[in-house]
Amino acid sequence: MKLILLGPPGAGKGTQAKRLEDKYGFVQLSTGDMLRAAVAAGTETGKKAEAIMARGELVPNEVVVGIIAERIEQPDVAKGYILDGFPRNVAQAEALDEMLKGKGTALDAVVELVVDDRILLQRIETRAAETVGGARADDNAEALKKRLAVYHEQTAPLSAYYKGKGRLKAVDGMKEMDEVTRQIEAALGL
Ligand code: AMP
């Protein structure tokens, strides 16, 4: 199963991806986690990405496309994977299509967690308040709002992109967590 979880910051993509990983063995591939690891390790990629991430902007396409291209070659993802936070714009989606085509394969599905913006802004305020001094450099209200704006500008068009390819399945991301998991499983026929 090769899957994309699409949805704005705070929609619960990470939580749901982790659940699918634990239950079905599909590997969660979070570009955000990989970039944070690169920042922590002080690699060249990490140095390039750090300030951009702290502002809530997108790191350059070639950086994340390169990271994913390398990662999906690893043997541990043979059972399948869940892309969490990638692609973030149409150029990345096209690069992914090409990458998979080159390997003679394609995505199985794109699941969008649909969440009301007002609820997200509330979650953003709560998350920022809870992480004062923060676990994540971009978990302050300003950066989170920027990430939401970037989502609308650059990532939201991916719904139409994948709908056009007949791959999109929308799930109500505002339900409680277990119900969202059930809906994702139903959408995927799991
Ligand atoms: P996330 O953990 O998915 O919210 O990602 C945290 C930050 O990492 C984002 O705000 C971006 O700065 C960067 N990032 C993660 N994935 C991507 C991507 N696919 N393209 C560009 N930047 C990304």
C-alpha cells in the first residue's frame, strides 16, 4: 500500500499515520521528521532547512524530493508506506509521480483529512500554548499560522490534482481519533 495522507497542519496526519504503521506495517515517512532529524544532526540539509522551517515556510522542492527518492529505495518500506507531509505542492506531486513511474509503480490512494479552519486555528493556539519553550521550533502561534497559510496556497491544490487522477478519498478529520482511523480504513478497504 502506497498512500499519501493529505491535510493541514494540526489535522492529525502524524497520529493517523502512526496508527496505520502499528496496525498494518506500512512505514510512516514524514518529511518533517526527517528534516528535524537532519537539523538535530547538523547535516548540510539540516543547516539549509533550519531557518526556513522555523518560519513555517517550505524547504526547497529538490531537498525533499531527494530525501523521499532515497528513502523509498530502502528495503524496510517493501510492505508499503504512508507519506505524511509530502508532497506539499504540485511540483513535488509531479516529481513523485515520475519517481514511481520510473519504478513501474504508482500510488494506491490519497486520503485527505478534511478539517475546518476555525477548529485548526483553535488547535494551533492550544498547541502553541502547550509547547511554550517548545519541543518544536515552529510550534509558536505565528509559525503555525504561516504553515496554515502555506497549506492553503500551495498544498490544498493537491486535492484537485489527485481528484483528477481518481485517487482522492476525503475523510472527516474533525471526528474523534478512533472514528477517523475507522473512516480511513473503510476508505482504503482495510
Ligand atoms: P511537518 O512536520 O510536516 O509539519 O513539517 C515541518 C516543516 O518541515 C514544514 O513547515 C516545512 O518547513 C518542512 N517540510 C516538511 N515537509 C516538507 C515538504 N514536503 N516540502 C517542503 N517543506 C517541508
